[in-house]
Amino acid sequence: MKKTLGLIITAIGILVIAGGFTLTPPHALNPADSENGIHASAMLVFGGFITFGIGIVLYISSLPYAGEKK
């Protein structure tokens, strides 16, 4: 269950990051640049990175250690 939840949260994080880069208006130079303000979707992209990281940590913490048998 924890492994599946981690993968779902990771996928949501990737989709948020992709949406931040895709949906940024063309006049904003860089989606991850906070100097462009709210038009750059910087908060959305950084939130996606945080969500992705949380999903990865949940997934990795559900894996057994090397050489460990369940």
C-alpha cells in the first residue's frame, strides 16, 4: 500500500511540474524563475518538486534493505 501511494504521489508531482512548464505563458522567460512573479508559475513548479520528493521518499522507505528477506 505504501509503495503504491508513493508512486501515485510521485506521478502527481511529475504532472504538476510538467503542467507548470507547459502552461506558462510564452512571455514569461522561465517557469522556475521567481523574478517573473506569478506569471512564471514558479510556485507551481517548486510545489511539484516538493510533491515529487515526498513521493520518492515514501516509495523508497517501503523497499526492503539490500539482502533483507521479507
